[in-house]
Amino acid sequence: MSDALALRIDAILPQTQCGKCGYAGCWPYAQALSAGNADLNRCPPGGEAGIRALADLLGRPVKPLAAECGVERPRLTAIIDESLCVGCVKCIPPCPVDAILGAAKQMHTVLHALCTGCELCLPACPVDCISLVPAQNPVWDHSDAALARKRYQSRLQRLARLEAEQAEARRRQKEKLLQAGLLKADNAN
């Protein structure tokens, strides 16, 4: 199938990037749906309404949410118990939309307006100071999804840029070591 269909599918998905569908995010799930390699009932955050929208778009029958993916629930947001947070920063990398702020050995906080409720920060926390609470705005709409998609894409671009910068720094360091005779050419790889 085409990327055009995947884009239309992605526009229906809630952009929580939670992975509950079994894919690494909403876009990979949209691509799998577009290619006919995934079922349309694997998105708990999209729930019944999402399944119906996908069924209409794809011309497939509506199915109940796949039990192995989770259950549909009201919109939640993560909250950090500041009295328990040890500032380990382990909750920051898994957040797909950079909604958690903090620094090493400092208390962390969640930007609730940006949190998708994906739950990916929960298993990362070694002191269990993160919990989910009902979101102030219980309805996740297309504008929320658009913002989450933009933040997710920005995060991916930032991580790719950092990786490229680190690779270039490693390359320059190897070059310096080679020039200084501290590294043999056959050991440079």
C-alpha cells in the first residue's frame, strides 16, 4: 500500500506513541495497517471510536479491541511524587514527547499538557514515584494528537542529530589518535 494511506491512518491514530499495539509507535502501526500486516483493533488509546474510524477508512469490519493490547480507558497523565523522586533521570529517555523535565539528582516534573499518558515512564522509575491520574482534559482530540505527533517527530530529529554529532566526534577522536600514532590503522574500526 501507499504512504498516502499510511498518512491517512496515522491521522486517525491518537499519537500517544505507547507501543501497546505491538509496534514502536503510531507511524509504524499505520504503515503495518496500510500494508495489511496488522489488525485495526490494536490501539487502546484510540479505543472503539478509533477502531470504527479505521474500519471506515480501510473498508474492514469493526472488531472489539484486542485484549492482549490493553483496555480502553479515560485519558490519563503521569504525575511524579516529588517527595519520592531521586532525580535518577531514567524516566526522561522513554518519554516519546519530552513531557518530563528534570536533571540528574534533581526532582523531576511532568508537563501535563504534553503528556500522552503512554505509561512508558512507569517501568523506568526505580522508586515507583510515577503514577497515572485522570487528565484535566479527559478528551484527547485531533489537536492534541497533532501536537503529540509534532513533539514526537521533533524528539526523533533531535536524537538523530545528537547521534550524528557523537559519531562525528568519535571519528575526529580516532583521526587524532591515528595522527598521533596512538592508534594503528587496523585497530581504528
